[in-house]
Amino acid sequence: MPSALPLLLVFAAAILSKNNLLGAAAAIVLFLDLMNLKRFLPLLQTRGLEAGLLLLTTALMVPFANGQVSLKSLSTALLSPVGILSIVGGLVGGYLNSQGLEFVAAEPSIIPGIVIGVMLSVAFFGGVSVGPVMAAGITALLSRLLIR
């Protein structure tokens, strides 16, 4: 039961800050914990991120399937100034995400700060709760720049 208290606090804070994704995630892990299904937690920890990224990437592919992005518009868009910036953004984002995953693995103590930051962003700045890995990457970058 002691492990349930932090999850319950995260769940309550997520509900109060109207962060439905974080609330649902906390509820799922809390349910597994309370139902003594802890054997699934390592699987969720190792494969959950992959499953979430698969669903996110799948959602991003839908414009190709429904005709919003054609081969002609794709080449035109990629060669425009915004298209070139989107490639740079993808490069930087992918790199920061990899750094974030490594940093969370090395320093799991940053997770509460990331969760609080995401909750504050959703509650007060219209943020979206898809960026914890990016937040960890930014944390890794900032810590390298500011803490030596």
C-alpha cells in the first residue's frame, strides 16, 4: 500500500489539473498495484513507451491514408521553408527524446519533477501531456549546460 500513495497523489493532482492522460495512466498503474498484478509492471515499463509511440505515430500517419498528404504535396511541403524547419525540428526532437530516455534511465529521480511540470503546463498553459520524454530530454540538455 505504501507504493499506492504517490500514485494516488498523482491521480488526484491530474484530475484537479484536468490532465486526463496523466490521470488515466496513474489509474492504470494504481489498479495494477492494488490488484497485486505487479508482474505486469516491468512489461508496462519496458514496452509501454513503445506501444504509446506506436499509437502516436500511427495517428500521425492517418493524413497519408485519408488523402490529406499526397506525394506531390509531400515533396512541395518538404522543400518549403517550413518543411525544412520541420526536418530540423524532427532531428532535434528525436535527439532530445533519446537523451531524455537515457536520462530517465540513469536518473529516475527526475520523474516527479517532470510529472509536476507537465501537470502545471496542462493546467495553466494549455499544454498537452504527450511530452514527458521530451521534457526529460530538455532536462538532460539543461542539466548538461547549467550543472557541471
